[in-house]
Amino acid sequence: KCRAMAPRRLALISRGLIGMVSLRAAHTNALVEPRLGFIGVGTIASAVVRGLCAGDETPPPSILLGPRSAVTAQALAAEFAGRVSVAPDNQAVVDGCDVLFLSVLPQQASGVLEALCLREDQLLVSLISTASAASLARAARLPESRVVRALPLPAVGERSGVTPLWPAEESVVRIFVRLGGAIAAADERELLTLATVTCLVGQLYAQMGEAQEWLVGRGIARAQASRYVTAVYAGAVSNSQEAAARAQVAAGDAEGDGSNSDVFRALVAEQTAGGINEQMLVAVRDGGAPDAFRGGLQAVHDRLQAGRAGGISPAPSVQPTSQPL
């Protein structure tokens, strides 16, 4: 019978970010690499594959892709020949892997899993944000202890993404440590609370797009506007990471729980009184953006938590928009 590995919590430092994971990175190199299978090869799954193939680990990862998204799967197999191959069908992926990644639309997950025969010793790693571990375990006919939920972002393709996951199963944590870092949630509720902030990526891109269009409308070449807006936002992110690292060192926060720092408030407070950054802060605040921002986060959080309770949470009925919050 399947037996879940008991998670052990310890600190991991990765590119200045600290998360709680189940094993030390130094220990990972001594363990046998599992064979990995992917059903669904969209943006996130492709990023995971690219990140895993980006290094020079020995032995290299063995990755088997399902035939869904055939063009993408074949392109990855061609790019990473000898590491990545494409199976003729989904059951062949299951038969050829130890860890199965599922990255399909939430409404497709149960049907896909019910058509497969998984072994009791396999791990199922769901990259689906709105399907509960219990619902996936039922559909896959696995003990819930053999289901891991992980919610990476595309940055894992560059090995710079920190991924929240639950539970902290060792071989899965090892994979995401390699891709930039992992944060092991205490339970599924905490995982989904952390995952809520991943919804900010789209509105961030929209905000950047608005800034670009504003510059273009005032005579700046589109390419130049794109380059500069990207640089401004990248600089802000880099500055916040450096500030967090300095605050951590100053506070002696060796465990990385962040309890001794409040970096973002401090960075806001640094803005020059009467300066243009303060002017923009006031304009955005008075325009109601902070309330909309918090309301959007809460709505996404509620949707994710509803999925935990009920299986798969439906998408809300909203009209798509290109406007930022």
C-alpha cells in the first residue's frame, strides 16, 4: 500500500528568497531521479519542462509528454532530444513515469484521470489551481496522500520561480527547489491563500501595458516604451528583493519567516514627500484602486477556497477586460 513520506520542515535559501521545504538541497543530489510524465503541455507545464532541462544535472531528467497540445509537445521533444519524448497516449505517459504532472483545464481533470490506470506507488502532481486534492484523488483512485498540489508560475522556466505546494513530498519538493525554490504550505487552505497572489500577474501586465500606451500616445516609439516600462518594473522588483535580503540580515532572521521585516511599507515610506511617486500614490488611492485591489484578491481567494471544499470551483461570470485594477 501507499505510504506518504512524513514532511520535515527546514529553511531553504534560493536567490535571496527563503521558503520552508521538506529537505535540504544538498541532499537532493544523492537521490535517484524519478521519471516524470506530463499530461497537458500548456504554458505552465512547458515552463516546468524547460526549467528542468535547463541545467546540467547528471543524470539528466527523463520526461515523457502526453500527446495533448501536440505542436508544443513535439517542439519540446525536438529542443531537448534525449531528455524529452512524446508518448502515443495518456496511459503510456502513466506507464512510463513515477511522478505524473497534470496540467489540464479544471473541468477536464476528472474525466482525464478516470480514463487512466495509475499505480499505487505513483505520485500525482496537480498544477491546476481550482481542483481540490480530494477530488483529484477520487478521480485517480489514489490515496489522497499520493496527490500533491503545486502552483508554479512561468518563471520556473528560467529557474527563478518560487512555487507554493502541499503536501511537502520529498521528490516533488526537490523538483521545485531546482526550479527556483519551494514554499511548503501547512495545509491545503494555506496553499490556496498563498496561491491567491498569483492572480496579480495578469493585472500587472495590463498595468505595464497601460503605461506603454500612455507613452506611445505622447510620441514615444512603441519598442522604446516597452523596453523602458519593463526596466522600471524590473528595477522595482530587484530593489524590493535586495531590501528584503538586507532587512533579513539586519534582523538576524536566519529562519526566513519574515517576522522581523516589513519591507514593502518601508519602501513606500522612502518615497520623497511631495515627489512624483507620492503624487501617484495619492492619485491611485483617491481613485479607489486599493479597495478594488483588495476586493479582487478576496474574490479570487474565496473562489479557490470554494474549490477546496467542493472539488472544482467554477469560473465566475465576468466580462474580460484589458484594464488593470
